[in-house]
Amino acid sequence: MSTGGLNNLTASEITNLWNTYMNDSGAICHYKYQLNHVDDPDIKQILELALSISESHVKQIEGFFNQENYPVPHGFKLDEDVDVTAPRLFTDVYFLTTTSQMGENRSQ
């Protein structure tokens, strides 16, 4: 499918980029909520790193889609989908565990 872009991504490449964009935009919301509640400074550093990686992925994928003249997914938005001031539900260890699990799922 030619979209007038430079590289003409295949349907499976677009699908993978779209899924990664959706996962990372959701992860950004997830990490920002957790960073608003985390107490342990070591876990906070890990969450900040994970957030920066997800933000980097989203920016890169937006660039790919723009280069291909393909619509950028709406994704999850912090101001629309998450209330970071909502009461804390989980412990710092849970925050760390979910971050580890999210990283494992991305590498599959």
C-alpha cells in the first residue's frame, strides 16, 4: 500500500507500530499515576526511566507515521483517561512488579 511516504510501511509493520503506540501511550498514563504516589526513591528512579522510554517510543512512532503520511493513533491521554490524584491503590513493590511485567511483554 503506497501512502506517499518515504518507506511505504507494510500492513504488519503499521499494525506493530500501532499496537506499540497504544501500549506505550497507556504505559505513560500508568507511570505518571504511579510517580504521583511512589515513596521509595529507588523505585521512583526506575519508574522515571520506564516513563522516559515510553515517551521516546511514542515520539518515534509518531515520526514514522508522519513520515508515511499515515494517521497517528489517538492513544491514551493523561488528561482524558487518568486521574493521577486518585487515591493510591497499590504499594511501591506492586509498581515495580507491574513495570517489570510490562517490560517483559514488550520483548515478546
